Amino acid sequence: MNGRADFREPNAEVARPIPHIGADYIPTEEERRVFAECNDESFWFRSVPLAATSMLITQGLISKGILSSHPKYGSIPKLIFACIMGYFAGKLSYVKTCQEKFKNLENSPLGEALRSGQARRSSPPGHYSQKSKYDSNVSDHSSFVTSPAADNMEKEMFSHYEPVPFSASMNESTPTGITDHIAQGRNFS
């Protein structure tokens, strides 16, 4: 023995480091191909149909009189707005499909980052998807349980709390009652 302790578990998997994907990341040729494919498919299969549908619905609502047309420009501003909203809705609706395409790439740092990000999100809050080699015995015996002293301190801090009344019609002519409630509720003598 050379004086060093071996803390590795015999059957532990060695996790590859998650690549740093930032603004300076240069995509691989295969990732560029998938970017172009996602861009084309999201445009033709999602954005164009949603933009056209939203424009047809908007024009139908204008012709039925449910929506009013602009006195000077007619229905054009509302149709342009509907087209833009349909376009962006189509692009956003394709994001999950595009992420799956990147996750299916084998030698892609971007795909690896997406896969590891999904693993972290699917684990419960406060837990990591991979156990450290040092916390195998510690995590079984400890938990985050609050002590009775902490519970008493919390009760003491919030025992003086009184909710402030809420006014449903908040405008300048109606008083909110916030300053009146505070001044009446406390006795400063």
C-alpha cells in the first residue's frame, strides 16, 4: 500500500464530463446539418401552416364583425400580427422535436449536453442524477429535517404577521387601506 486510500466503488460508472456549450461553441458538421434540417422543417411544417391558419381565422373574425378593422389600413395590421404570432408559435412548437434530433446524435457535444440536462431535470429537486463516490454512506443516514428550535423560531417570526386587505379595484381614487391598516393596527405608546 502506498499510503493512499482508494475511495472508488468497485462497480461505479465513470461519468463523462458535461461539455461546456456557450456562445463560443462551434457546432460539428453533423450538428449544422441537423440545425438546417430543424430550421426547414419547423418553417414548412409548423410556421407556414400556423401562420396561414391564424390569418384565415383572423380574416374570418373581421368579416363576421367580431374583430374590427382599422379605419385607414383595414384588416392588414391584424393579419400581419396574426401571421407573425403563427410563425413564432410554429417555431416554438418544433423545439422539442429538434431537441430529440440532437439527443439522437451519437458523437455530438450538444446532444450530450441535452441528454445530461434532461437527466438532471428528471431527478427530484435537491438530488443529483449521479451519486458521488463519497456520499454513498452519508446520504443514507442524513436527511434535511428541521429541528424543533427552528420551527419555534419560524412561528415566532410570523406570529406578528397580519395580512393586508386587498382592493379588487386598484385605482388612484380608491384608498387601498394599507397605510390606514398599519397605523391602526400598531400601538406605539
